[in-house]
Amino acid sequence: ACKRPNEPCVLVAAPSNVAVDQLAQKISQTGLKVVRLCAKSREDVLSPCQHLTLHYQVKHVEAPGAELFRKLLQLKEDQGGLRAEDEKQLFNLRKRLEAQLLEAAD
């Protein structure tokens, strides 16, 4: 639901990933803030609108907690895992950053 009064929010869906990618690119070219959602299984699949995906934006956003998120993510990649408390913190930071990006999207 759109939380900004008098400003429309748009949700776009399509029958294929290619179609969603094309729509996301075209809508982004209008100046709207687009966040392209995809399945976790498709996060490693390169697409022309990679920069619009939520998982990409979370890794590159400049927001409170983002630097710690990136450090924990790198540590997880380097070590193959994290301690339980670090994993929980990573999860919470990801959810908070995702919520902020989605709230700011058009």
C-alpha cells in the first residue's frame, strides 16, 4: 500500500522475467524510483536491469547500517558463514534496508 498521500504508487507485474526486466528499465527511464523484485534463486542471474533489483540496491545503498551490512556480508562470504548473533544482525540489517528502499520506491 502506498503510504504517501496524493502520490500514486505503482506495482507492475508481467508473465516472464524478461518482460519484467524490460518494464523495469522503461519505467526507470521516466525518472521514477524503481525496485525490481526477483526470486532469491534468480539473484545471481545477470540482467540488463541488475542495478534496479532489490538485492543489488541493498548492497549499494548509502544509509545507516549499510556499511555494517556490507562488512558482515563480506565476512560471511570470506568465512563461509557467520556466528549466530552476526547472522541475526545481518538478517535484521537486510530487512531494514530493504524496507527503506521499498518505502522510497515509486
